[in-house]
Amino acid sequence: MTTKEFFTHPLGIVVSAAGATFLWGSAFPFIKLSYASLDIKPDEIGEQMLFAGYRFLLAGLLILILFLFLKRNMRFRTETTMPLLKIGLFQTFLQYVLFYIGLSYSTGIQGSIIAGTTSFFQILLAHFLYPDDRMSRLKVAGLMIGFTGVIFANWPNGEYEIHFGIGEILLMGAMLAGAYGNILAKQGSAKMEVIYMTAYQMILGSLGLIAIGAFNVGLVPFHFDLKSGLMLIYLAFLSATGFILWNNVMKYNQVGKVSLYLFLVPVFGVLLSSMLLGEALHYFVIAGLILVVAGIVLVNRPARKRNSLPAK
């Protein structure tokens, strides 16, 4: 079975997309745990950017080392510099500048739910970029339901007051950047191998994150122990594996078709945040999660075909 056959086969799509979204869902609690282990505070932006840079530089290097070991040609090609810089800017740098800062001001559960909005942004972008993936009334209804779910998820402590803070706004911006990065990766994968593209876009994107962090706090302000070191390695692993899987799914399938699976990110994120961080599953959060998932499912539901009348 070829790579294309696997990633276009229904079972291959499910396994790959579910695997990627499970890994991304687990990032939320592990970032929180890493912050706690390394004593990174919400206002310590330099430390957050440096930690993100470590993660994605390590992720890119892990891909390069693995596939060089497997005798794959991973030598950098100068003609791919501009496409890789654009992908790295959105899929790694901008997405995670906003994501890391936003998550430090939010909760793992709320961050996980907001992450589901990436699919909405992808569908909106696909409307303008792909003639066969236009917006419809069904998609508009799904978007309204989904964003209502985001508001419900931020309903604090069951009080009848909507609070949409800076953390949630930054997380939404991160998801928009990530959605556009996914579109750029889909376009880039037409001319580059996915493993090559994924490795180098993460390395290039990480250099910007490291530069911001190093400017503020230096290159090595952290004191890693075994626990924090293993968490960093796991975060790098989930980034490398998740993006290789997802970029392949995006390469071989229509945006509207595969965006459905992104609803699994908040599902896995909520469950893992609850287990690992002890965050309560408040009924407003559960209601928000249900609405977000319902909106994504509705957006991606195939339109019914009208029965045509025989010609007279």
C-alpha cells in the first residue's frame, strides 16, 4: 500500500487523524505540568517562548535524525526556503506564540475546547481558496452553534456572566494562525515531501521563538530534572508525530472532509486535562464541548443529493 492509498483509505484517515488529535489533545495538560515543574509564571513571556522554541527545535531535529537513520534524503534545498518560512511562520511561530501565552491565562479544558475552532477557520479559508469547498447555510449554522459552545465553555463557575478574557482571545488567534498554516502546508506538500516540510518548518519556526525567549531571559534559564526533561521530549514527540500525520491527511484529502476530525482535539484535551490536572468537568464546560462538537459535525455533514426528474 502506497502512502497516498493509506492516507486516502477511510481506515487510514481515521487512524491518522485520531492519532494526531489525541497527541495534540494531550499537549494541553503537559504544557501546564511543564510550566509548573519549571516554575514558569503566566507573565513570564520570555520563558514561555523559549520553552516553545526548545520543543519545536527538538521536534524538527527528531524527524531529521530518524529519517536520516532510515537513509532518506533530508538535505535542505534552497528553493524551498520561502515556502518553508511561510509555513513555519504560521504553523509554528505565530500559532504557538499566541497559544503558549493564551494557555497560561486559561485552563487546560477551556484551551482544549477553543482548539476545536481550528476546523471552523479552515472551513472559512477553504471557502475562499477552493471552488469545490464553498460555504453553505448548513456550514453557517454549524459555525454559529460551535462558537456558541466556545462562549458556554467560558461561562465561569456556573454564573450567568460571560467572561471572555485575554487568554481565550489569544488562543482563538492561535487557532486562526494554525488553520492558515495547515492550508499553507497542504499547498506546500504538493511540491515537498511531508516529512521534509514538517521538519524544516518546525526548525525555522522554532528559531523565532528561541530568539524572542533568549532576548528576554537568555538561552538557558531553566533547570531541567528528569521529570521536566521527559515532558519536553514527549511534547517534542507529539509535535513531530502529530504534524507528520496531519500534514499527510491534509495533503491527500479535501479540507472540508478532514476538518471533521479536529473535534477530537477538544474531546481528548478535556478528558486528559481532567485526569492529569484535576480540573473539574463543570456542566457549562460540558455543554460548551457538546455544542462545539455538534457544530463541527454539522459543518462537515455531506449535503443531501436532490432526486433529479427524468427528462420529458
